[in-house]
Amino acid sequence: MYHHKTHILFALGVFFIAACNNPPQTGPSDIETPVSARELKSTGTISRLVNTSGTAQATFSVDLISEMSGHYQLQNSPRTGRPFKLGDAVRKGELIIRLEDNEYENNIRIESRKLSLEIAEQEQVKQKELQEKGGATGSQVKNAEVQATNARYELANALLNLEKMNVKAPFDGVIVNLPHYSAEAKVPANQPMAGVMNYSNMFVEINLPESAIEFIQINQPVHITHYTLPNDTLKGVISELSPAISSETRTFKGKILINNSELKIRPGMFVKADVVIEKAENAIVIPKNVIQTSRNTRFVYVVERNVAVMRTLTTGIEDEENVQVMEGLSENDQLIVRGFETLRENSRVKVLR
């Protein structure tokens, strides 16, 4: 029994000495953490925004009514050759509807008024010629001039009254309202005939927070978006601002003009408007989610010779997802964008390609 115990103790001693002379080949400090990195470029653009919203409205909009009674005659569109309908484009001065009334037209007496004007103008010329020969007085010439002027006004008024039989587009636009009347039906005066809008340019009336009054100015650019256009942002601009702040809502009013040349926004849409109060171009811009914070210090990690190096940041403009880096990073730095959560200064990393 004594010799057996001696052999066991001797074996344990040999094992302990061997363990001390052969430490592990790989220590914790040599473990490579897999990360993803992105090379930085000074080509980013970022904006500081003030968010608001409102209803987009057409800059030009009109409801046309019948100025007289008459038999309804819907006209054909020169572009389709068919009667005008909702959504059809119209040109300024284009006849959309005509109201026929022979009795009304006869009472206007266009032709007789044209003849009256022609006679009055001839008499005016005659009296001037006679005056030059000493055969007419100044009073006679003046009376002839008055008669000709009155005849011109009477014809002009008659033509204006005749024009009331026509319902025309006052500007280029689109028919957005077209009440139905049967052909040849007698339509009374002051009835809705057609609604025309031009919404290639639109406006939005907005309310802005009091806190933004020192940042918002006329002509500042605005980004316009709508949920039906997830990949499109339209351009707008601040066109009007009120200096008065509401005591109830603590907001002030403004107006935005929108370039809607491709007609992507429709009248009545509720849109989001982001006013650009500050913008940086050709900047280093990084995602917010790669930034870590410790004791009010913001930092990230970059890769240098397969080692993670901590960089303390001074930041500038921020939006919802990104931030401008003013100091701490340079162009061509390899910013670690994935796998940074467990890193420490000088941690060994393996960049995944």
C-alpha cells in the first residue's frame, strides 16, 4: 500500500510540472471577433428638418356656373373627339359647354349693333372732314365722336352678353367636376356647370411649432411625401410665413408651394412636409445605430491592421437615421458597422467580406 501511494503522488507531480511548462497556445486576447466594415467617403448629404403636415390644394381651381339659362350642349374635346368627361384636360379659353337660347341671342342684336357702330364711325369721319373744310362745328364733331363711342360700348356689352352662353376653361387644367344634364335640357341660370383645376403647382397651409420660428424662413426648401408614393419625394418651398403665434396652439401659420409637374400629388391629399432648416453636403455621414455612448461621449470603432480602434466623435446635423461626423473620422476609414457591440479598444477583429 505504501509503494502504491508513492507512485500516485509522483504521477500527479509530473502532470503539474508538465502543465506549467506548456501553457495554452491561444489566450482570450488573441480571439478575432468577426465584424463588418464600411469604407467612409466625404460624399454624404444630410439635412436637419422641421416636420409638419397639411392638405395639398390646387393653386388654380374654379367652379364654373351658368350665367344665363339655356339648352345644355356638352362640347367635344378636340383631343379625343368625344364629349368632355371627368379627368379630361382642357386648355385656356376652350369651350366646354354651350347654352343655346335663340330668343336671348336675338335680343342681344349683335348684327344690328355692328351696323350701328359702322354708321357712327362713318359719321365721325364725315364730320371731321367737314370741319377741316369749315362745314362743321366743333360741337357737331364732338357729338359724332360720342355717338361712335357709345356704339362701341353697346357692341362690346352685347358681345359680353353673348359670351355668357359659353362655358369656357379660364386656364389650362383638368375637369374635376361635371354635373350631368341631359342634352338639350333647359338649364336655369346660376347652376354648377363644371369644376376645373390646375394642380401642376399646389400649395399647403401649415402650422409650425413656436420653437421653430427662429429657423424657418421664406424660400427654404421642403420635402413633400405621401404614403401612396413611398419612393418619391416632391420639392416644395416656403412661400409665406405669419409673424404671429397662436396663444392657444403655440404655432404660427405658413404656406408651402409644391412643384407637382408630374401630377403625383392629387388635390385633397394629406401630405407630410419636412422643412429643411440646415443642410450639409460632401460630408461624412454614418448611421446612428453604430454609435455607442459612455459618460456622455459618443464613439465608434474603426479597423486598423485587424485591430478595433476607438474613435471619439464630434457630430453635427442629425436626422432620424443618420448623423454628420464633424471630427473623429476621416475619409477612407474602415468603420465597423456590425459586430461592434462586444468590442474593446485594441480588440482583434476579422473583417467579413
